[in-house]
Amino acid sequence: MDYLPIFLDLRGRTVLIVGGGAVALRKAGLLAAAGARLRVVAPQILPALAQLVNDGGGELIRAPFAAMHLDSVVIVVSAVGDRGIDFALDAIEAALQ
């Protein structure tokens, strides 16, 4: 199976996006349209992404990803294209189960 079809009610719930570039902006737009409150973590964040987050009352964290950023989120979206961060997120997810 190439895709996991899921349906989530994200209205007012916090979603963590790790990454601040074009991929993160595209994913953030979809999540914001679904009513999610965005928390974006990245050392550098595109101005358009920052504006989208600020307009929705979200949270910008200009820093590298850390486990503490997972507090109170319902889902995490990795949008950095960095296998090291993907592996770190996988390890944290496994530890939380």
C-alpha cells in the first residue's frame, strides 16, 4: 500500500510541522484549511509560512527539532527531507507507544 488514507478532525487541535521550507508551506496550507492550529519548528522559516502560522494563531519555533516540541500535538508532519530527522521522529514515536 502506497498511501494510508486517514480522516482526522483537526479543528482547533495542534499539529507539529518539522521544517520551514516550501514542502512545509504546502503541507501547512492543507492542515490550516482543515482547521488545525499549526506549530512549526525549523531554524529557518519562509516568510509566507510564518504569515500563515501567525494568521491562524499558531506557533513558530525557530530552532532545530527537539522532543519537547511534541507536547500536546495530535500528529507530526516531517517536511524537511532530512533522513536523520525522520529517523529521530520514528524513534520518538516508537518510544511513546
